[in-house]
Amino acid sequence: MVFDFLRRGTAAASVPDVNGTSPAPASMFAQKASATGKVAAYQTSGRVAWTPRDTVTLTKVGFCGNPVGFRSVKLIAEAAAALPLVVQDNERRYEAHPVMALLAKPNGAQGRAELLEALYAQVLLNGNGYVEAVGEGMPQELHVLRSDRMSVVPGSDGWPVAYEYAVGGRKHRFDVSGEVKAVCHIKSFHPQDDHYGFAPMQAAAMALDVHNSASRWSKALLDNAARPSGAMVYKGVEGQGHLSTEQYERLVSEMESMHQGARNAGRPMLLEGGLDWKPMGFSPSDMEFHKTKEAAAREIALAYGVPPMLLGIQGDATYANYQEAHRAFYRLTVLPLATRVTAALAHWLAGFTGEAVEVKPDLDQVPALAAERDAQWARVAQADFLTEPEKRSLLGLPAVATDE
């Protein structure tokens, strides 16, 4: 055929062309390429390896493996769980109530503070908190379930009809299609998810990676002696810089026995002819790692809403003093979280009791807010144009029934 010369191999090479001459060797039409071409083609600049954004990995990296993330979550969860709670309705504040008794002793292994601390921590780490009610009618026990094991089962209309809790290959299904739900789901706002909340840990993921990488770099620096305290330089005759084997071994032995360890700290060194001591330290680029680590720590604290001053992070002078930082921490971070979670629990438990009550933190017993609370009480008390029920309402107290 006319186009047989385009074929590669011996078969095409043996067929003569239209002029009766032998075709050109197949090697003339073979593609020419460098042996290292494939390697050079894949040589690109290095890419940053970010931590996966799944809940389990972020918890291990950001809470179990990072001191700033660990302390931020613990600080918020413990402070919110320690807030005193009150149970009230529109008419009075209860001294004793079934909801109060249930929260005081939710189960045989936990008290109120332990249960709420676990619930707050789940919301901070995962953006979701799940509480299970155990018992017929009024719950006898409350248990916090791990958020990473729970999954939402949506119905045909998109609303959850069940929750599945998976442990070791087994699943338990909680039906929540009825009016009384066995599971209370508390979630943070997520702009791109209808069923799961958004955790602060996800917003701080990049800062966590930077902070952990800086810590690993510092650890590797110590392990590998990447920056020794100094170097012994030998300059022989006419610039010859080589020691004999015997001289080198004697010098190493003397350094190990006479100039290493805490016992030999500060001991002067006797240098023989040709030996010179060159001190070594960190370069300016190495010192930038320390500043980068501090900036990453501030970003982690910012994502959780914890003033860096409370975490011992240097270089942040936003608050005039520690007291102002402590007040801002409670007012902007702890109280919003505690108020939202306790309100969700009260609304959920109202389905069991049939009685709508309000569960909220008692601001009068929060030491960090004592100064501004005293000022508010004094200001309301001096308002003569307000009635007694109006004053109580402004202070967050139930209204007092008045005679008609």
C-alpha cells in the first residue's frame, strides 16, 4: 500500500515503495526523547502537605497533638461546664425541678460538670454534640455520644428521621421521626451543610499545621544537631586542613570527656597549634520560625475566641490587663456557647416532661462578670419609672404575679 512506509517495525521496512526502492528504516521515524525526559517533566516545586479535614484526624492533630488547641478547648469547656444553671419559667425560678435533678446526676459515671464538659468539647472539636436519653417517659439518664461515630439519616423531605451510631462495625439506629426524640443534636452554624455543624478546629486547621510543623522543625534541629554550638577548624602547614587518624581520634575523645555535658559547662578549651574555634548560631531565617509559630498560635486562639493573654502567648497587648481579657472571654465566648447549648437541652427535655421551662446560666454567680452585673443592678434599681416586673425582666428574673 502507499502508506505502508508509515508503519513501524520490520514488516513495513520489507515492503518496497511505489518506485520500487526500499523504504527508509523505521528508526528514522522513531520518536526521539531523552532518557531523563520523563523525570525532568515531573520536576515541579514542592507542595504543602495539609492535614486532612476529617474529624478524627483534626482531633488527633489539633487537640491531642497541639498544646494551643488542647488548652483552648479545655479552657472553654471547663469554664462553660462550671457555670451555675437555673431552671425557671415565666412566673418563678425553681428551687427543685425534675430537669434540675436530672442535670445534677445525669448518669452513674458523670455529674453535671463532667457531662456538660464532654458536650461542650464535642461541639468545639466537631461542631456537633449528641445527647442520648435513656428511660421511658422522663429520662432516667443522659449520655453524651461521640460525634465522630454519629451520622444523620435524612428523610424524603430532607429533615433527619434517624441517627445511626456506629461502633466496631455495629450500628444502632435512633428513631427521631416522632414528637419525642431519643437524641438531642446540637450543632454549630455551617453555611454549606444542612445536617452537620462547622467546628472551630476546621477554621484553625492551617494554623494548626503551621504550629505543629514549626514544633517538629525545632525537634529535628535538636535531634540532628543541625546547628552545633561551634566547630573546630584545623589549619595545617601551607593551608593543609587534614588531621591524621590518631590526631582526630584524640581530639574527639578529649571533646567528649572534657567539654560535653552539664558538668563541663563553662570549662575553658585549650587549643593546640593549627586549631581554631568558630562559634555558630541561628541565622535570621531560622529565627523566623519562632515568630511564625507565635503567629500560628494566635490564629488558633482567635478561631476559638480565647484571648491569647489567657494562653500565655506573648506579643498580644489587645487587653489592658488580665481582668479585661478574662471578662471578654466569658462575655464573648463562654456565655454564648453555654446559653445556646442549655437552651437546646431545655427545649429537648420539654418533649419528655410536657412542661416548657428555661435552663440558662446564672449570671449573678459568675465572678468574672461581677463588676458589670453590680453596675446593671444599680442602674435598674434607680429607674423609678419602671415597675417591679419590668425591673425583674431586665435582670433576667421571672416576673412576679401582681394583684389585679
